[in-house]
Amino acid sequence: MIKIKRILFILLFAMLLYSRFVNLSWGLPYPMHPDERNMANAIQQLQCPIQNSEFRIQNCFNPHFFAYGQFPLYIGYGIVMILKLFDGDLGTAIGFEEAAFSLRIMSAAASILNVLILMKVAELLISKQISNIKYKISIFLVFILSPFFIQFSHFGTTESLLMFLYSVIIYLSIKYSQNKLDPLIFYLQTSIFVGIAFATKVSSVVFLIVPLALILNQIRSSFLQRSLAIWYLLALTLIFGILFSPHNFISFLEFLGSMGYESDVATGAYRAFYTRQFEFAEPIIFQLTKIFPYTLGWPVYIFFLLGFVFLPNRIEFNLLRLAVLSGFLPNAFFYAKWTRFISPIFPLMLVVAIAYLNVILDLLQDLFLKFRFRNPFDKLRILSLPKDKFGMTKIIISFAFCLLSFIFILPGLAYLSIYKNPDVRFTASDWIYKNIPSGSYILSETANVIDPPISTPTFKNPDKHYEYISFNFYDLDENPKFQSELPQHLKKADYIFIPSRRIFANHYCSDSLSFRGSETTEKSSPDFIRTYDNAPLDFSLIARNDAEKKRCVYLRKKYPLLNEYYDNLFSGELGFEKIAEFNSYPKIQFFGKTIIEIPDEEAEETWTVFDHPVFRIYKRI
């Protein structure tokens, strides 16, 4: 029996490794993720030159990149050096592909460690259930096959690392709340992990909220003792933060300038073109509808919501509630509501869902027993016995748990398909080279990470060449130069590409969904341009709670030319028809037939556009 258990857990661990490392080189050598690209470029700059035999600390391993701290960059650099050592090219310059791949190894490793920590957290919360081998395997599978874990482990960014660090901090906090950890050890270990998190991303200082709340809640301690404990924790955190990200302090002016820009983008003080998806995005509602259903999957998401509300009023569950809220609320009200801002709470939401599933099954078990034993005396006598004495009830409950766990893992199983199949941009490029004649005039959209067609494993040196226009549609309504150029491009274009949802989904709203009270409908020319009056936007006809219609009016008023362009393109009035669409939605296939598919293009933009955008091709009729 012990050997069977070992084999099962070896197989589970193999599945964990597979889910994190499968096709880890996806998209390379192209920079598919902008944050990964920036971090890889920073690693390529890391060096410690000695000029005139004098050591200059300001230049030693200074990445000159401060959107994130140095800790993940140094980890990535160390992995590159290890890989170079095995390859025998230790003295050569670091290539982009090496740097990006090393960052992905870091993310995958952090994701694996996170699963192991979550199993420890589960043991603290539901120790009785997790001692059952069937329950333990099911819980392990749910942690392995979660969409957010799979995606972030394939991105060479900070999300996986921050999720792991936050999970460790909450694990230590729960352990401390159960008096299973000495206070001084708790302060030291917590400060190390919060310090590393701070050295990874400055905004992770919110990871301190739960430990500080625990200290403040120690009613048996005096005010002086609690104050000393807080200062001890904060001082140690600062020390470790400096040790693991020294240039935040050595190069403080560079760091401060970068933080100023990042905070302006996050708060909306600076409206970058790549944040326009957040216009009229309602705080909390946006995350509840555009992030959680996709990152967690609907089954886990539903159980999390129920668990957050209905889990017992125990300190462990209250700590989980506080951890989720403290990681969510400070970011929910930012103008920029990217998935990565709240990613550290995803593993904890998974734990809440699992814990509530166990509560439900306990209630069902009690319910079965009450119905089985009608005689009050028999019921009192039998219910006092251990529950595992009742074979049929145990089988039913175990089956229910396994069935629900299987439903939990379906979105993650589907998400694996993204990395098991070729990247959409490679697939689209292969189709383009096979079907679009050389010399064709192609009008595409700017500001995507790459512009297909690109060299692929099938077409490493394509012999076709195109007249390719990467047009700036973002500024069409503000820039007269672009307004005069677009009609000329449209007259010449043989094909129009829409490489992702980044422009049309953030600037365009179908005319049928908007109110037209303050605009004219007069077309000025066949060049698709529609004239609007200069009256201010009037939302008086729109219900106050109808945010989508408000957004539609805003978009059509703010970007009239761009909306007219997409109206005519999608309707066929522009003279083009869609001839191909390439997507890589999460799916489960069986013998080539799709059993489950999860279209997720409507999710928060960064969830899809980096690793599985939808690519559309239109041809002149």
C-alpha cells in the first residue's frame, strides 16, 4: 500500500512538472510578453565593470530598470550562468532567448514550490480530510491544474514568484495563529519573505498587512510588546529588502523616477494607450467579471465566493479572508486593473474554495447519517461513532468529492492546450505564407508585441515578401497625418490584419449598442469619415447603472473615425471580408474532437493577448 501511494505521488509530481515546463520555450525567440522582454533586456545589461582599476558600486549589476526589483533579475542571471556553464559558453554575452528562458524557469520553479506550500496550508486548515489519500490526491490535482498557475509559470515575469512568496507568508501566519511557531521565528521568517517580495515588486509591501494584524490582535501582549514586535518586523523587512534589491537604494533617483511613472500609469494620472481597456471599468465589478472567472475557472470561482462568505468564523479562515482582501482592495480601485496586480491572491482563493468544498461534504455526510437512522436512540448512538464506520456514506461522499474536484480541474486541463499546440502567431504565419501571394499590400495594426508573418519552424527562411504597413490606429482620431494616410492605405490594401483585440475591443463599440443623441450621422466622403458635432457628451438618456452603454457613447464620441472604420470593416462596406481566424482558446479534445472550449477573448486583455490572441485576416472582395 505504501508503494502504491509513493507511485501515485510520483505520478502527481511528474504531472506538476509537466504542467509547468511543457513547451516552456513557447514563442521564442520572439518577445511575446512585454514585461518578460523588459526583464530579459535588463538581465542582458547586468555586469560589474571595473574602470581604471576602481570599483564603482553604482554600476555594479545595475539593471537600469526599476519597474521591478533586482531579486528576480539576479535569480534569472544566476540561472543563465548555470545554463552557460553546462553549455560551455560561460564567457559569452547573454542572449535575449537565454535571459527570457531563465526567467521562465524561475517562474515554473516558484509555481511548483507554491503548490507544495498550498498543500501545507491545506493540512493546517483541513487536517482531517487531507489525511485521506483520495482527498489528498484530489486536492493536489486541483492545485496542479489551475489556469493561473499554468499561465504564469510560462511567463518570465514576477507573478509566479510573488504568488509563492505571499502563500508562504500566509502559511507562516496561519501556523503562528495556531501556536505552532515561536514568535521570534515567525517575525524573522516573515520578514525574510516580505523583504524578498519587496525586492521583487515594491507594491508587495501590502503582504505585511496579515502579519501586522496578527501582532495587533495579540490581546495578551502589552502595547509596548506589540509595538516592539511591529518595529522588529518592519526593520528586518527593510534590511532584507535592501539586501535583495540594493539598487533601489544605491540608485535611488533612477528608482524614484521609474516608480513615479509606474504609479502614474496605475492610477490613471498618465493615460497610456495600452490602458484604454479600463475606460469606464468599474472597480471590483471588473475583476469579478473579467479576471476571476478566467484565472480560477468558474467552478473554483463559485466555491471561492461561497467559502468567503460561509466558511466558519475561525481565525485561520479569517486570516485567509483578510489576506484576499488586503491583496485585492488596494489594487481594485486603481485605474489600471491588470490581472497581474491581484495575482498573489489567486492561490489563496483556491485554498478557500477547497476548504469550503470540504465543509459542504461534511454537511452532506451529516445529512446522510440523519436520514439513514430514523430512530432517535440509534441516531444518537451511531452518530457518536467515528464517521468512517459507515461504508456507503463514506463511498458517496468520496465520490462527490472526486467528482467536484474533477470539475474544478477542467479549466486547467483546457488551459494546457495553449502550450501543447503551436503559438497562434506561428500558425497564422504559416497560413499567410501558404495562401497570400508575395508582394501583397497588407494593412495591419501597430503596438502588438510582434507583427506576423514571422519566421516559423515550417518557414524558417520564407521566400515571400510583403508590403507591410503597421498602422497607428490608436492615434487616428487625434492625428491629421494618420487621417490623411489611412484612406490611401485602404485603396492599396489587398489584406487587412487584426493581430489581436487590443485596438478594436478597447476603442470600438458597435453602433447598435450606443445612443446617438448628441451626434450627427452625416458621412463626409467614401473614405469612411463621419462628422460629429462639438457638443459635450450627454449621458442623461442612459440609466445610471448601465455602464456598458455609457462606455459605448464615450467610445463613439471619443474615437469617431476609428469606430467608423471598424463599422465598415466588420459590415463589409469597406470592401473586405474575413477569410481566416486563428485562435488558441483553452480546450479539451478527445480523438481530435473538441469536448470543451473556453472562449476567453473578453477576459482582461493581458490574460489572452500575450500567449493566445485571436488573429483575424480580411481580404479585399
